Amino acid sequence: MRSIINVTCPECGGALEIDVSRQKVLSHRKKIDLDSPEKDKAEMFDDVVARVKAKQGEREDLFDIAKKSVEDSEKRMDELFGEVQKKIDDAKNVDDLGEDPRNPFWD
């Protein structure tokens, strides 16, 4: 079942995007009337450009957060790999001393 639906706003005729499972309105887009004498079309275009730029900034911020998360994860994996590599090197030194490694099947 789809949890997000789109409906027409009964007040202004705009578009509502609703998440049914969370019972919340995700977005409300006003109906744009291009024939309206209230606003000049150039002003409307400027409004749209401003909204696009604002959304672009939000996307860039989210991208930077995700990028930092991946970099942190890579750094942590490198640290863990270094720790395991050190344990392996230490285990090789024990083998050089002639000690047998512990065998869990025979103990």
C-alpha cells in the first residue's frame, strides 16, 4: 500500500502531499495562476528561481552530511583494519617462537 498520496487542497486549490502512515502533510504547493493580474510573470519566475536555489542549497547540505558520514566510516574501517593487522603481526611473532597456536577442536 502506498503511504504517500497527493490531493487537491480544498481551501486554495493547491496540491497537498500527505503521508498517510504518519498522518502528516509533507508539502503544500500553491496553485499558480499564470493569467492572474496580481503578479507579474517575471516576479513569478524570480520566485520559482529563488525556491529552486533554496532547495539546491538544502541538497548540497545533505550531500555534505552524507559525504562526511562516509568519510568517517572509511576512517573507522581503516582503524579497525589496522588493529586487526597488528593482531595478525603479533600472532606471527608467537609462531616464530615455536609455540603452537591454540586449537579449539582439541582443547
